[in-house]
Amino acid sequence: MAFETITVETRGHVGVITLDRPEALNALNAALIVELATAVRRFDDDSGVGSIVIIGSEKAFAAGADIKEMAERTYPQASLDDFMGGDWLAVSRARKPVIAAVSGYALGGGCELAMMCDIILATESARFGLPEITLGVIPGVGGTQRLVRAVGKAKAMEMILSGRFMTAEEAERAGLVSRIIPDAELLDEAVKVGEKIADMSLPAVILAKASVERAFETTLEEGLNYERAVFYSLFATDDQKEGMAAFVEKRQARFRDR
Ligand code: DAK
């Protein structure tokens, strides 16, 4: 499938998806969401890929869902069509780690897309916001739930109720952003992080991600039980033997994802 709204490449063992609608600040229209979901699922299924990077342009990661496309929707249409269905959820359902590399605007659905990713790296120019309230609606694809978990109630409420944007520096301080990266190095650094992850044992990576996600879904006791069960299960992998033997033998581990 040839893509029209994104570009896709593989760098080493990292799948890189670039959102590519510069004329609309990468506004997420239906075509882009379908293509993004297709590319994410493809990388998730590709045994040569260990992690995925999603990046936009210097000016915008994504300025939200496409307002021009959404403007004429009616309530029955929005609810009956399931509003683009499961494709919006593809990133949050990826089993492999997904890194958002954010420069410029990450607004509305763009901010929600970044928050579906597992790690957000950002440049100083990054601006995060959920301005849906200024359009007479509210965030619709995770914003009210994920932002509060990432930055706490006070900041989430202010941003969602007033539409205020957060700078990269504030977002890093608040815990939304993992690190701030110089503009020119954003993609290379994101790929470097992705490559580092891809070098690890994939079963361990997938289960580590699933365990962290559990922390948001369950009680501490249940989460600890889940973590312990996963920890024990990894002793059934060859990669556990290799990882620990490599440490003892003072050499680099070579994981084979089994
Ligand atoms: N949609 C469509 N076009 C957009 C856009 C958007 N979100 N954002 C920017 N553009 C277009 C502009 O219309 C303009 O196009 P032309 O007029 O040149 O044709 C071009 O991109 C450049 O934008 P500006 O001229 O406005 O550029 P500025 O630098 O002056 O301003 C800005 C940049 C990002 C501050 C501004 O463009 C802006 O405020 N954009 C809208 C931000 C926003 O409100 N985003 C939230 C949208 S609501 C769901 C899934 C998703 C969602 C909900 C539910 N389900 C699956 C249930 C998500 C909803 C949203 O994201």
C-alpha cells in the first residue's frame, strides 16, 4: 500500500512513521488515521522491528483531528459510525514500544496520539494542549483520562477547561515528556532510544510494557502480583539465560527474542 499522508521507513530495527500533511499542520483526517493504523500494525507484526517512532514536522507533530472534516458531523453520524472506529486506537494497542518525537504543536487528537505512545521525546518548541473546549466539545480519544494520569488533576483540569497550552519545559517538569532534545537531533535521538529498546529481548520488552500499563488499570497488590508472575515467566526464555550468562562472562548479550 502506497501512503499519501504519512511516510514510512525502517532505520535499523526501528520503524519510523512521519506524519506528512504539512499544509494542515498534520491535522489527523480519516485518511491519515487509516494509514497510521496500517503502518503501526505492520511494524508491530514485523519480526525485524523492535520499536516504532512517530514524528511530525518541525512546526507540528499534529494540530489535532481535522476540524474541517469534523465540522459537519451530526450526533447520529458520530455515534453510529463509531467515528473512524478502531483505527484511532491502533497506537495504544501496539505491543511493541512506540516513541512520539514531538516538535511544535501537539494539540487535541495530536496530543492524545502522543499520549498513546509509551515515551514522549520533545524539542523546546513543542506545545501540548487539549483545546477542544474552544471548539465547543471535549477531548474524545483519551485526553481527559491520559492527561490527568500523566500530569495530575490541577494541570489537566486547567488545560482541558481553559484550552491552555503547555510548553515543552513545563511538560517535562510535569512528567508528560521524558526528555527535551535539541531540534536538529530529535529524530536521531528517538531512533537511538528505539534502537536501544530493539536490542533488548522482545518478550521481556513486551511484558515490561504490559506490566507498566497494568499500573494504570489495577490496584497496587494486583499489579505487584502481575509483575511477579511475568518476572517468573521470563525464566522460561532463552534470552534470560543469555542475558545473565553475558553479564557473568563480561560480554554484550545477544538476544534472539525467544
Ligand atoms: N484541522 C484542520 N486544519 C487545521 C487544523 C486542524 N486541527 N489545525 C491547523 N489547520 C490548518 C489551518 O486551517 C490552516 O489551513 P489553511 O487555512 O492555510 O488552509 C493551516 O493548517 C495552518 O494553520 P494556521 O494558519 O492556523 O497556523 P497558525 O500557526 O496561525 O496556528 C495553530 C497554528 C495550531 C495554533 C492553529 O492552527 C490551531 O489552533 N489549530 C487547531 C487546533 C485545535 O483546536 N485542535 C483540536 C482539534 S479537535 C475522536 C478522535 C479525535 C478527536 C476526537 C474524537 N474519536 C475517535 C472519538 C480529536 C479532536 C480534536 O483534535
